[in-house]
Amino acid sequence: MIKVINKNSKEKEKINYRYLGNFCNSCNSKTVSNILSIRQDGGNNGTIISLCDKCLQELKKKIEDLE
């Protein structure tokens, strides 16, 4: 399961994501970031990546280029 949690989303205030999203893991800018959560379906562990708007758009473009 891949989920993008918007920086303005109420879900970002949940305990799992409360302390994440203070900086971008890609460009290290210190802005409020979006959260990309990649987890196994039905599982409780996975990878959580904070990305700013610019880096999230770059990732989207790279994924679209793969298709």
C-alpha cells in the first residue's frame, strides 16, 4: 500500500506521523513536508519518507516517465 499524506491533512496529526514531516528527506529543506508511506498490505511496518512539494512533483514525473 502506498499512501501520500498531504502536509495539510488531518491524518498527519495522528500519533504515527506527528513528529515527521519537518524537513524533506530528498533536498533537506526545512519546510512542512508531505509524507509518503509505503507499507505491505495488512502489515504494520514499512518506509515513511517526508518530501516537500517540489520533490514530490519530481517523483511523480519520474514515475510517469516509467510508464
